[in-house]
Amino acid sequence: MNVARIFAVLLLLTVPAVACYRSVPVEMDQLAPGMRVRARLTREEASQLARALGSERWQLDGKVVRTDGTSIVLEVPSASVQRGMTVSNLHQWVTVPAAAVLQLETKRLDQVRTGLLIGGSALAVAALVVSTFNTGRNNPVTNPKTQPNAVWIPVLRLHIP
């Protein structure tokens, strides 16, 4: 099989595995302070929070500050301030009633996809290295043994004990 085909097959196998994290639903009682979540809100709650956040957002990405079962306090980004070359993100705490939360999600590492990505990448690099070392063996243009009068200037020489 051609090395280019092998490389293309490995690339096609690793592309779907690029997303190493996936969003998984989480319940309100599973939340812990410091946990990063995405909360999807009702339209009414998004309208009420628009005054505090400056825009109507039905989806909030933030960090859990605290929860008591009836509401959740999230630290969400609210604005960016640029001072010279430095950009600072400003955060704001918002309290969202549990009844206004349609869905809560958090990101979890997908071990299968991550393993496929790492394994596929390692195989692609190995195939590239093998093809690099095997390219000049039978080619009369690149094999110095078939051209005795040629002048060869080594660019890279590897000595493997």
C-alpha cells in the first residue's frame, strides 16, 4: 500500500476524534463550587438577566459559586476591558432560580476519542518516519550506490547504536 494512502487513512481516522471533551448533562444537586457549567435558561430569565449582563443570553457559561437547591450563583464573563496591550475579562455573579434553568451541562474528557487521537497521531508520525527512511532505498536517483560518480553532501546524519 502506498505511504500516502496510509497517511490519508490515518488522517481520516483521527479527524472525528478531535473533540476530546464532550458535554454531559448534570443535575443541580451534583454541582460543586468551582465547577464550570453551561446553563440554558428560559426566555423570561434571559430577559431579566439582560439588564445585569448588558445583553440577552439564554445560555450562560460560567463557574459555580454556590448552590442551595433552589437557585444557583454563577460567575459569568460580562465584559472585556483593554488597557494598552492588556485585555482583562470582567466577571459578574448572577443568581439564577432553579426553575429558570432548562438544562445544565459540564464538559468531561472523552477517553476513547482522546486515545484515538493520540494513537492515530502516533501512527501517522511513525508512518511518516518509516516512509522517509524507506524512500531512497531503490530509487537510482537518490541511492549513492547506483551513481558512483555523484557528489553527495549529507544534510543530516543519524547514528543509531
